[in-house]
Amino acid sequence: MKNDSVKVCFLGLGYIGLPTAIIAAQSGCEVIGVDINPDIVAKTNAGELHIVEPGLGDLLRQVVASGNLKAATAPQEASAYFVVVPTPFKGNHQPDISFVEAATRSILPLLKEGDLYVIESTSPIGTTELMADLIYTERPELRGKINIAYCPERVLPGNVIYELIHNDRVIGGIDEASTERAKQFYGRFVKGTLHGTNARTAEMCKLTENSSRDVQIAFANELSLICDRAGINVWELIALANKHPRVNILQPGCGVGGHCIAVDPYFITAAFPDEARLIADARSINNYKAEWCAEKVVNTILRFELDNGRKPVVAMMGLAFKPDIDDLRESPAKYIVSRVMQSCNNAEVLVVEPNVESHNVYKLTDYREAYDRADIVVFLTAHTPFKALPWCDDKVILDFCGIFKK
Ligand code: SAJ
């Protein structure tokens, strides 16, 4: 890591912006972290992490104490600006780049010759060129005098510090000088290889990575539906098929959640509806899998009541969108729990999520107590502690995420 100081401004202190700002500060940059939320700014300046990420709290305290990271609600003049704000989609699955645009507009008065401007937010193809047009329209004297690039993040929540430093990065400038300039910056703290390309390819590369995973998960989910009808254990089937040297099938689950894989493919399908058929089908299959799981639970509850003449106790195991995290956003497990709660007043439903202390809608039950009491156990998220629970022949077990596999 180089120690020569450079002043940089990160716009957005969320799940990606904050860790990247911290790592940049640790590499010797003087970092201004900007967020429109004053609570996030206050917490960050107090050295308190507002997200859950192993190991990051200590690093934050170090860079705040050293003075290398300061948070603010408005941007300040710097020599490099990084846009790391959310890009959600609107009701019709059209991407919403209004936060990227607002962040870009906020630095327009500060930009000067020689500056670097980088978008990290997942963005539809053409966003970097669009923002370049915006900058040059408002500040025509800067045309050709600043560097503009797109560099998507690729880190996995839970392993962010390691991946920020060690993952390869794809860096696409609007021209070669911009690519080189951005590569120089990321070279301060990235140990992975920095791959240069153009902005459109870099934008599409990010969308491709997450769409590829979505398509592969959809294949596993489709197999799980077929196997359910065919009376085949899908976990055993996939394990056996994966013994082939060139087959590597992912795992089925109760749907795809989070704010990346369940979102990014729509940035392709919205722009290329005629061509992106497989990508669109994968989205439908993964969305349908959550519906299918909810229906299966509701039907199992009805059958139990018919067979036993009483309401069952049902344990819904897991609310997070993937194993061993506390993140419940866009979680198919949470969706299934709400569907079952709405449809079934003929059951006592116990909701379990060992990674969070409390929930504003559901009263949470300890996972062991819920498992002991339940007539019907529904595994939604493959949290590690669930795997130590004993198999019980006298319970109906709906294992949507492969806790017991055999
Ligand atoms: N899932 C399955 N079966 C699997 C793997 C995952 O059903 O075999 C489900 C998970 O349960 C979860 C969803 O997919 O609901 C997404 O989880 P994930 O672990 O696949 O991905 P994310 O959303 O945590 O992070 C992804 C990563 N992208 C890829 O692996 C291509 C990460 O590298 C990106 O940085 C991140 O999206 C992002 O920010 O875009």
C-alpha cells in the first residue's frame, strides 16, 4: 500500500461504501465519507459501525482515531469521488438511477480539472456515459479534463474486508486514460488483479456476474420442483451429479433474496426484453419458488388439521435471506412467513431467527424451543445451529434449504 496522501470523497456510507471508505482510509487516503442520513454520519464519526460486518468495527475506530476518515452530510472538495449509493428498481422492474444522479449533481460545483469520478453502484448499461454527459453539460469546461470510470464492487457480505482487498476488480473508463487513473487508485489497496475495459463492459460485467448466479440457482430450484413431483431427494441428486468433473450445480432454497442477485438481472431484462429470455425465466423461477414453498406449508397445515383434528404448532425456521447473517431485506423466508401467517389462523406459528434479537412484526422464539414444540417444522434458511438439531420421525419436516439433506 502506498502512503502518499490523496483526498477522496465517498458518496454513500452503506454496506459497500462504508467498508470501501474505511479500507481507502487505512491505505493512507484522507477520506470524506458522505451520507444523507445524519444518524449514519454521527455514528461513523463516533467510530460506531451502523452495519453488521465481522472485523470492520475495529478498522473503523482506527481510521476515525487517526483522522483519515471523517463523515459528513455534504460532499467536500477532493481529488477523487466515488459514487456508492443504492440503485433499486421501480414498480415495473425498471432501474432507478436517481440516487446516482443526485450524488453526481451534489459534486458538480466541486469538480475541477484532474479529478477522478468513479461509479461503483450497480448500474444499467450506459449509466457512466449518462453521468459523463451530465457533468459535461453542467461543467463544459471540464470536458476531457477529468477522468470518469465505472468499477463495480464484488464483495460478499460477511467476508467484505478480505474480498475488498483480494478480489480482482473490473475497471472501465470512458477512455483509456480514465481506466488507467482508476486502476492507479484501486492499486493502493487491492491485491487482486485490476482488469481494464470500457465503462459499458464493466457495467454489464457486474450485471452478468449476478445474473449468472441467479440462472444457476434457478436451475437448482427447478430441479427441486421436479424432484418433489418425482419422489427424488434433490440434495442427494445434486451431490451425485456434481461428482461429474464438469458439473457444478448450486443448491435449491426457498427463493433468492438480498438486494443484488434478486435485483440486478432486471437491469438486463428491462433494457433487452426480447433477448434476455433465460435471465427473465430464471427470475420468474426463483420468485415462484417462494410462492411454491408458502403453498406447501399452507397445504401441510390443512392436512395436519384434517388428519389430527387439532391446530398444529408450526416452527418457521429462519428469516434472513441467506445462512448465518442477520440481514432480512428482500428475504424469501420472511415473505413465506408472512404468507403463512396471513393464510393460516388454524395454526400456532412460531417464528425463529437466531441471528437477530427481536423483530418489529414477529415475536421470535428460541430455535430449540420452537423445534421441540412444533408438529410441523419448516426450514427456510440453512443457519448453522439448525444443522445440529436431531431428525424427528414424529414431526412433519419441510426442509426447503437442505438442513438434513438425506
Ligand atoms: N442462494 C441459493 N442457492 C445457492 C446460493 C445462493 O438459493 O446455491 C440464495 C441465497 O440463499 C440468497 C441468494 O441466493 O437468498 C443470494 O445469496 P448469494 O450468497 O448468492 O449472494 P449475495 O446476494 O450475498 O452476494 C452476491 C455476490 N455475487 C455473486 O456471487 C455473483 C457478491 O459477490 C456480490 O458482490 C453481491 O451479490 C453484490 O453486491 O452484488
